[in-house]
Amino acid sequence: MKLRLMICTIAAMAPAAVLSTASGMAQAQPAPQTAPQSRTATPVINGFTVEEVARLDQGVRLQFDLYGTPGGNATLNLDGANRALHLTEVEPGQYTGHYVIGNRDRLKPDSRVSAELRLGNEVATSVLREPLVRSDVAQPVETTRQLTTKDPRIAAAAPGASPPPAPRATERPRVARYCTSCGIIEKVETVQGALPNPRPLASDAAARQYYRVTVRLNTTDTTQVLEFANNPGYRTGDRVRVNDGVLSLDKQE
């Protein structure tokens, strides 16, 4: 009788123990963890190159390659260029593009080229370390264009022009044509006394003095002396013509 009562008591207590154990196991289960928020990776530029050219002339194409973090947006800026250059990602992490030189571009062999690789709000920068032009090609030397003019004052004011040399006192003007009767007056003298061969219209005042003009001819480099009863009105340095003893100004350049 006692054995049957004990078995019934154990059977009545079993469901409560099971429920207590299940409740404890449910409370012991850990809470599910929340996945961490994703962060944008910081871009990195690993390499930056250019295919060097022989000349930076109009129509020449400059090829650039940039290597770095994939999935970004790459842009180049060239000093002297009229616009920026956007590179295309041809393979993961490899960005390529070319720039065609225009007539308004002013690129030089040492022009600075900078690159930007943008990924979200993060930006990486780099500067090209190699020149745009091959070192084994001789570059043309820039020359200063000088102003051509007959006026020495304008020529001296031109940028890069040297001042005209001062003319020598004994230097005679160059003759651009062949003229046997042309010359330049070297001397004009007033001589006291009567003219050796007085002219019929010479006045008494003129008879007491006369004028001697010395002309050096251009072609023969010899001198010729002409005498006048009255002041002929010529000065040293005047260009003249001598025809049969008659003196006249040479007005032809």
C-alpha cells in the first residue's frame, strides 16, 4: 500500500519538474545579436602612370592609368589643360583614360598632373611623378619674336629687342641705288674775298665774300667743290646731286 502511494506521488510531481526545466532552458537562451552596420572603405591609390609622348602638339593623345581601390570614381587635373579628365574602370581597381591636346591647351613637359579617387565621401589623391614627354627627344627652343620696323625707337621698345647701335660720326648713309651724280655735303664754308669767276647777277655785297660747298660723291668716293656768290642754303650732311656744276637736293630715298 505504501509503495503504490509513493509511485502516485512521483507521477504527480513529474509534470511540474518538466515545466520548470523547460522554463529555465527558455530563459537561458541568448538574445539574437544585431548585424554591425556596413562602413565605406577608404580609397587608396597604388599607382599612377602616363604613356610619355615625343611632343605636346595639338592632336596628340596622352594615355593615363591609375591603380587603386575598385568601385571608385577617378578624375585627373592637368595644369595648362582646358578641362579635367574622367578615367574609366576597365578592370577592378584599374582606371584608364586619354586626353587629346586641343588648340587652347598650354601643356608643358613638366606640367603638374594630379589624380583623385573618390569612394563615397572618402577621397584619395596622388601626383604624377614622371614627365609627359620622353627624355630622349630634343624639345624645340622657344624663341622671342622681334618686331621689324624702320623706326629705331619702336624697335628698341619691342620685348627682347636690343637697342640700336649709335651711328658713328664719320659714318655716311648707305646708298641703296647706283647714282653717279649723288653725294653728300661734307662742308659749307664762307670765304672772304671776291669770287674768282663772279656771276653777272652777283651783288656788291656778295662780291666781298662767297660760299664754297664740298660734296663727296657716293660712287667714286671723291670730292667736288662748288662755289656760290650767294648762300645756297645747304647744310653739312644734306644729300645732293651734282649735274654740270648745278647743285640740287636728292629727294629720292
